[in-house]
Amino acid sequence: MYKVTDSGVLKTVEAWSLVLPLHDNDGEPFTKEIVDSILATILLSYPGLSIANTLGYWKGAEQTFVDRNYQVLIDAVPNAETDSSAFFSGLKRSLQEQLRQEKIYVTRQDSKQELLSFKEFFSEVGVEIDDADLRAQASDVAKRMASNLDFTIQRFGYETLVVRNDQASRTISWERRLCGIILKSELPNPYPSDFKVIAADQFAQLGKALLSGDQFVLIGTYEYLAHVLNRGSEPLIEAQGVDWDLYPNPYSRSPSGESLSVKRFVEEFTASILTNCLILREEGFLAKEIKINVGADGSMQHALSPERSLLMHSPANIPHTEVQLAIIRCLGAVLERLDVDNACGVAVMQAKAKNNYVLKRAMIRHAVQTEDTRP
């Protein structure tokens, strides 16, 4: 995927081409809504595409036919967790059925390599590194990240070691570890002296500040967490086995107000429950100690061990029993993949990002620490 040189980073990219017909076999044009929904499906898995209007000619027994098409060009970055050929094979079958076409042309062109500067590379993988870091250690950090990208994904990015607020020099010193490299930054500090300085991965301090109402400055982000929100959605699981046309569309809305079909709602709500379950696991509960129910008013996740108990809630209006059962099936499949380490790391990170993992984890961590320190 990435190869580091002395002057930059070479990124291997797969180039795919899809010929999308714009009219049916009788010459009637497909509606704009149909074409836009197909393009949106591609954008759920890949962050961008290019489109060219094309004409296709083919000769029948008695006449020559002219087809109007879109040629859709998609760059896909190959990695160990995403099989692009599987995606495009499924897309081809789906379009043949949806558009009632005997042939949909999908081709994979030769792979190509894009040259990235070190700054572009760090931005692409979602890591904030200032100019001093780049000058001193760019090549070394890039080599380690390129060879340990799965590790970087699983760790979100960095681990804060020291945050120091120096009022005398009006600077914030921030040290963090990334793939074994210590990165050091000095940030300007224009904030009042009574403001606390907290790094985004310091869950306990962040949770305490949020709940107490203290004034604080948040430095950094969970870089990969922020990054994945901007590169398109990687599906955590595809909901299947239900006649989705039986239910209202849109079925619900996302936290941001986006209209969701019932199928998309099942997939998004599954990701919300999974995020809470991961927080409970990271608080030390065993899988068998976490009980999950799904009902008309959403889902409850109850973790109970001999030492303590935690309860989390994912509210939602789910009036149909069949939809509730679909969520349970999807969640069971995702948890099974996690148990065998077969879940897509990017999709899990995106689920966390969309469902406020950092804030939830911070508040749960503070609540647990507060409970542990009570007499």
C-alpha cells in the first residue's frame, strides 16, 4: 500500500472503471434519483470518483444501437482488510438486477503509484505532526507507520505521555508516542491560567472536566478517529434477510438528522450498540458478562461482574419486531467477527467515530473512577 522513499511516500492505488447505462433496454432514461443512488452507494465505500459522459455503439442483426453511459472512474487503495474485487463484483450483480441489464462492464486497470510528500502522507493517514516533527523524524515515522499500519489503525493514532502548561513561556508542551516514536510539540497558549489543558486521549481527565463544568482546552484529536469520518463510510455489516419494502422509508433519522432507510437504520443502530459494548469490554467486563436487549424503545447493554455493574442505553423508536430481530442478527454477526479478529478495523473505527466513542468512554471512565474512590 505504501512505500517510503527518502523524498516522500509512494501510495499504490487500484484503478476501477464502471460503465453505468443511463437508459433501459427500451430507450427510456433512468431517473436522476436512480443514478444518484447508485453513485451514492459507491461513495459509501470509496471517498471519491470521476465521471465522463460516453457513447457506446454496438451493431445488431439489423441496425446499429447507440447507448448513453456514464464511465465512472474510482481509485481504490488496496489493503489487507478490504477486497475491492469483491465489492465491485457485488455491485455488478446488483446493477444487473436493478437496471435489468444482461451486461454491466466493470474493469480493473493497472495499479498505479501516487507520490505523496511526507506532510501529505501524515494527513492522509490522519496524524497531526507539526513542522518540527517533520524536519526531524518524518522519514523514520513514515517508515514505521507504513510497516505497521494495522497497528496504527487499532491504536487510533497516538498515546499521550506528557502535557505541560507553561504559563511563564505561554506554551503547551505535548509529548506523545506513535508506533514507538516520541513526538514532541510546543503549542502557543493564549488561554487564561485557570483553564486546564487536556489531550483528547486522556479519558479520565476529559470525563471529569465534562461532568464538572470546569473550563478546559482540548488539544489534539484521536487523529485516526477524526480522519475516518472524512474518507467515506466503510460498512460494518450489511443487513440482510428482511423485505425492507414492507417498512416506512425513511424509517428513522441519524443523530445528525439524516433520513435513513430501514436497512441503513439497522446497520447504523448496530454500530451504535457495538460502540457501547466495546466501551464495556474496555472497562474490563468479559463478553459473557454483557447482556444486550433490543426492543421498541431501543437497546440496553447491561454489564455485570462480581465486583461492579454498568448500564448503557441506546435510545431509538423501533416499532417493528422484524426490524428488532434484524438488529440482533447483525449485532451477533459483528460480535462473532470481533471474537475471531475478523472485523474490518476501519469500519470499527468509523462506528466509534460516529457514535461519540471518545466522549462516552471519558464519562464512563470518570464514573467508574468516582465509584471506586467512594468510601
